[in-house]
Amino acid sequence: MAEAFDILVIGSGVAGLSVALAAAPRRVAVLSRGAFGEDGSSAWAQGGIAAALGEGDSPALHAADTLAAGQRRNDPEAVARLTEAAPATVRWLDALGARFDRGAHGYALGREAAHAHARIVHARGDATGAEVMRALRAAARAAAHVTVLERRCAFELARAADGRVAGVRAHGPAGVELWRAGAVVLASGGIGAVYRYTTNPAYADGSGLALALAAGAEAADLEFVQFHPTALAPRAGERGQLPLLTEALRGAGAVLLDARGRRFMPALHPDAELAPRDVVARAVWAEGARGGAFLDATRAVGGAFPERFPTVFAACMARGLDPRRDAIPVVPAEHYHMGGVRVDAQARTSLPGLYAVGEVAASGVHGANRLASNSLLEGLAFGRALGERLAQSAPEIAPAVLPGTRDWRPLDAAADAELADLMWRHAALVREARGLQAALAELAALRARLPAAAHGGDRLLLAQRMLQAMLARRESVGAHYRSDAPRAACA
């Protein structure tokens, strides 16, 4: 009989570790695709954590900005829960030992796009994710109730005789393993590697969402994919993860220039470089087609770059660019998925026994376009809340699970690249019906050339469901932009 735990968490980023820590004293196992706490997007997050901590700010004002950025396609109750939990979430991290940037009167609060107030808490300028993960990893390693299972990839949800999710089958160092649990929590992050260019690491490939879809879980908002406006432009032949140039640079006064050195955002939006991400990203995309776009922080940051934005500075210098004196070539890149596994206010999916938190979940807080610095916040706040609920009433562990029906079979590198390329060509920032239909045909041809669907086939299913959702929404709203459809009014 496989070892059993009260709670099994798939993913070791901020969402997963928040669940694990808050679930004490329940026995929790955390499955990590790679090295514990280092394989997902959380540690790469340069932006901070949004929280109403400053004078004149409030959770209600934070909620208003969140709803506006999401084109009011958000769930207002979910937004209220998130913004009200934000200040306590930051203080919880403080208590765990996270070292946030401070000024003379407390947290050094920054402002980012679509925020009406300075409310972003950062750590080491542009290394917030790394610092938060350092604190969470240390706390989880020290927690007697948490077991870490590294280098394991879940490929099938295990079911009990009554149909509820009761564990997972995973491929690990010794082959296929079965891990049973009373509750299974998906905290597996985003879908970045489904696209040719992304700010996410390779492990953020949609496998957790694909796992849930293959098991029949309901999804929502799969068409809403956010592209960050300012990733460092790729070198010839480069693909995959691109260095992110944090939005805090534009918050500090950096400007976007066209190929002739002229600003282009003031003519497009009253907030110029601090317009919502979808607006800025499409503008950068358009300028790229006309000769290129550049982020110029030479005046706004200048010689203070190494101290204020050390992560960005190091990435630029590694490319032979000195951002203290050079404008930086930028392109949009896939950044965040607002859609995911549909969950209710208690983070329950449509499958009994399965929960989801963080980017893999469609919780309703982001609507059609996520507000900057609400992503770490969502994973932390909703993860912690779920952990506390499961600590009080975790489901009983099923005495047995049904036999497995699937094999471990990842996509090969060539198929991975073909999938990412077709999604980038047809399902990136600007979409239209003919391109989406062509992508579905290319996807079907790719599937026909592969062996029988297994783990890798799930990701093809994910791409298919995303394309179908993009085709079905015949309007342009937030991050979903159809060149052949009208812009929707805010609801």
C-alpha cells in the first residue's frame, strides 16, 4: 500500500507552500517537479505584493483597481476576500522572516500600472519572489508536518471507489509512484511553456491544469492569457524563458520608445506607460512589427540601476547592454494565465477531493486582465486560507484507490516546440477566427503523429481547450483581443 498523507500538494511555489504551512498539524506532502521551491515561477517574480498598507489607501480602493483592470469580469466577492486579506498576508510573511524593503516610515511602497495608489511591497528591489520563496522554503523545511518529495511529476489523478480524487500517480526517481491523500491540492502554476516566448521557467508548462482537464475538471476563462509588455528581446534562435524587465521600472519613470527614439504610449492611453498590461503589451507588439520597441530607464534610474533593480541589471549586462546608458530592446512575452481550473470560494474544484490555488486556479479575482502584483498575493492569501480550512476538516483518506489507466509519456522536444510555435503564431496577443481555426487543425495533425495520448497528450488537450475558448469569445475584452471582433464595453 502506498504511503498516505492527509493533504497532498502538487507544486512548491508560493501557493503550494502557503497551503502546506497553514495546514499544520495535518500531515502534508509537497510534490515538486524539480528542486524544492525552485522549479516554478514564484522565485522569478520581480514584481511585488499588492496590499493596502499606505496612508489613504484601503482594501476597498485596492479592490476597485483590481476590478477596473479586470474589465469588471472579476468575481467581486473573490476580489474583496483577496484585498482584505492582503495586509495580513504581508505581515504573515514578515513573521516568517521575509525581508521586505523599508523606508523611514515602514514598508517602501511602490506603484505599478493601473494602481491608483503606491501599495506594492518589494524585496531587494526586483527580487520579491526570490525573497518570499527563501522564507517559505526555510519554514517548510523546518516544519515537522511537511514532507518534501522532489523531482516528481504527477501524471494521473487517483480515484477512490466512490469517484473522489484520493491521490496521484507520479513519475519519480524510481519510476511510477502512487501517493494517497485525503485532499489533493493543485498549486502547479501557469502555462508559459505552451508559448514560444514566456517570462516563466520551463516547468510552468500547464501540466497541472492539463492533469485536471484530462480528469474531467471544469475550467474557466482559458482565453484570458496575459502577456507582459517588457521582456528582454530574444537573440536570434532563442526561445522559451526571456528575462523579465519588471513593471516597477515604468513605475519609477522609465519610458517606452519606438525605433526612432520617440515615446508612443502617451498617444494611446492617458496613463501612458502605466496603462493596463494588455494595452501596453499590444502597443509594444505593434511597434515590434514596425522596427522594434525599447525601454529607456537612463534618466529615471540611471546610475542607481545596480542597487534598485539588480536582477534586471544583471540580465542586461549579460546581454552586453548597460541599462544605465542604453535603451533596452523589449518584446511582449506570455506572463500569466487568468484562466484555469474553476474553483469556488473554498478553492474546491468540480471534482470531489481536488482543490486548486494560485495561477492554476480560476478563482475569479483577475477577470479579463490581472492587476500587477496581485499574483503572488493570490497564491499566498488563498493558499493560506485553504490550508487553514483543511487543517480543521481535511477529508478522510480513502482505504484504497482504483487501478491506474495511464502511462507516463511526456512530449518530446520537437512536439513541444511545434506546440509552442503554433500557439505563438495564432493565439498570442492578437487573434482572429481564421488563425484560431488553423491552429486547431495544426494541433489535430500534431496529435495524429504522436503515440496514444498520455501525459503529453494532456497538454495538447489544454491547448485545444484554450483555442476553442478563444474562438468562442467573439469580443475583445482585456487580455483577449480579437482583430475580427469588437471591443466589449466594461460590464
